[in-house]
Amino acid sequence: MYVGDTAANSNSYGRYFTNVSDHNIANNSFNITSNGTTSRGLCISGGTGNDIYNNNIVNDGPGYGMYLLGGMNVVDYNNIYAPNGRVAWNRAIENVNGSVSQSVNLGSDASGVYF
């Protein structure tokens, strides 16, 4: 899925889930190109028991690759590339940028690749 508008500073979202439970968010590709500082490739806001695995997420703008506010059960095998913004944000950890992306703790995502 490609989403974006570089002509404006609008925010773009690949997928935005609010208060969802027991979803499998798997095998997706999100490509975000936006100048919005809070654009997100994947956002989960609330819920419980969601599994996020085997996704490819690119955010070429200043936003986030993955933005997690809660509701995750399993987060694994995701590839996230956010060269101009932040790889991920998780309510349980601090903001993470590309320079320390290999040490991101997104739950159990020991098999993912982050740039």
C-alpha cells in the first residue's frame, strides 16, 4: 500500500487501528511518503491481544515507521525503514531513532530488521 503527499505537510497513515482486539496484522507492505511529522506506517491505539508480524514498513518522511500505544500480544518478523524519522515508538519505551534501531524493544520482535 502506498500512501502520501509530499506537496503538503499533511499526515499520512498506512494502517491506523483504534481499540481493536485479537487481530492478526500480518504479511503487509506499507510505503509512506509524507512531510507530516506524525505520519505513521502502522499505528495501534488501544485494544488487546493483537499480533503484528511479517510486515514491511517504509516511511520516507519525518514520521514513524511503527507507532504502538498498546494492545499488542506478539510483535515479530517486521522490517521497518524510516531513514528521515523514527523507526518506532512504543508507549512502554522511549522514542527510538535509526542510530539505535538495532536495540529497539518492540515486545518479542527479536527477528525483525530496523533501519
